[in-house]
Amino acid sequence: MPRLAEPLWNAFCAMHDARGSNGYTPNAITWQDIAAWQQVSGNTLTPWELDTIRALDGVAMAAFAKQAKAQQAQNKGT
């Protein structure tokens, strides 16, 4: 990973680690979650960084969905 991307990746990881759940799957990172992180951390994200965080979260949510689907298929087979 490029060194310049590390702060943004670390911000995403901090938000990811604090994400909530609906009891079945993780929740997406919301604008409120991002605002809370900015307030708590004292960091302000640029519009490009906000878009990147949201894009990374989209990839994470797709991975969670794929994992849940595979788990359901496995449970049907047992």
C-alpha cells in the first residue's frame, strides 16, 4: 500500500472496527458514523477521502454478503 494512503486506510479500519450490526450482518458505515469518527479523532476528511471511505465500505459490505451467502449454502448442505 502506498505510504500516503495509510492514514485513509487507518481511518477506514477504525470505522470498520466500530461498525454496528443488525444481529445477522454488519451494518454499513453511515454518514453519522463518519461524522462521529471525525469528531472523536479530531480529523477532517476531504470530499475525496469521504468518497473513498464509502467505496471501501461498499467493497466490505459486498464481501460480507458473499460470505453470508456461502455460509447459508453450507448450512443447507449439512
